[in-house]
Amino acid sequence: MSKIDDEQSQRLHVELVSKASDPLLQALYQRLDRNGKGPANIHRTLANSPHIFSRFIDYAHGLRSDADIAPADRELIILRVLERARGEYELSHHRIMAREVGLSDAMIRAVALPDYKGEGVFDDHQVLLLRFADDYVDGRGLTPEITDQLRHTFTDRQLIDIGLTMALYFGLAHLSSVIDIPLD
């Protein structure tokens, strides 16, 4: 397996679907309009596959609105996964969303650091979420200590909701590493 360094890294260019001629896309674009600005570039990119895009939006919005995770916890997890997976496109949006749900600028900065615990801005609950995100991104499973703490802190539903949230944003970070999605 060959490894590409950052200087050799390339991304595929796909067209941003600006005009939605398909009725399904028209409805999605109306739903995703950002105060008259139209849909975000990630959405315009994914619109190249309208039916999958439609189901993707339902999944993503379901995680945001129906998951049993506090919004600040959700955004903390998302930021850590995106920082670790180098998901710059999504980070540009989720840093703003994190502020909107109450994460401080110090927390948003600290979540990007390898030693976020040394910054002293996170409580034990948040450190547990960050450790869970780190283990998820590393893909080596969980230590018995983390497993025990997670089982005593979260319900089965919450663990699934957190896991699916991490999966979504880990996937988006990797998608944006191979498909060029211009920052909005």
C-alpha cells in the first residue's frame, strides 16, 4: 500500500450542481437553502447522486434532530472526529455550530490539540466523549476502562447515536479528502 504525502495529495473535481432540474433536488435545495444563499457546497456536490443524496440528508438531519445526545456533546464529538480526520470542509461549519450550542472558543481550540486534557477546559464527561472519539478514529477498539465508563454514562441508544454521528463525520472527512469540495 502506498502512502501519499500532503504535497502529492490530489482531489477529484466533480461539478457542483447549481441548478436543480430534478424535482427531488428542487425539494431538497429548497429545504437546504441557507437564507437565500442556496445549499452548501457539500450538498451541491452530493446532489450529483440525487436519490442517495436525499437519503443522506434524512440520515444527517435525523442524527441532528432525533439523536439522544445533547447538542454541545454532539458538536464536541463531531469537532474531535473532524480534527483527527482532517475534515477541513466540515470543520469550517461545525466550529460555528459548536459556538451556537455553547462550546467556548477555548474548547473549540483545545479540541484540535493532541493533549486537549492539558488545557483544563473540559470536564470529565467531555473528556470521556473525546477519548471515545479518539478511539473511534484510531480504529483499535476501546480499552476496558473506557468501555466501563461509557457503559456507566450512556444508554445503549446514546452509544449508537454517538457512534453513528462519529461514522457520518469520519466518512465526510474522508470524502472531502478525495473529492474537492470548495469551502463555502
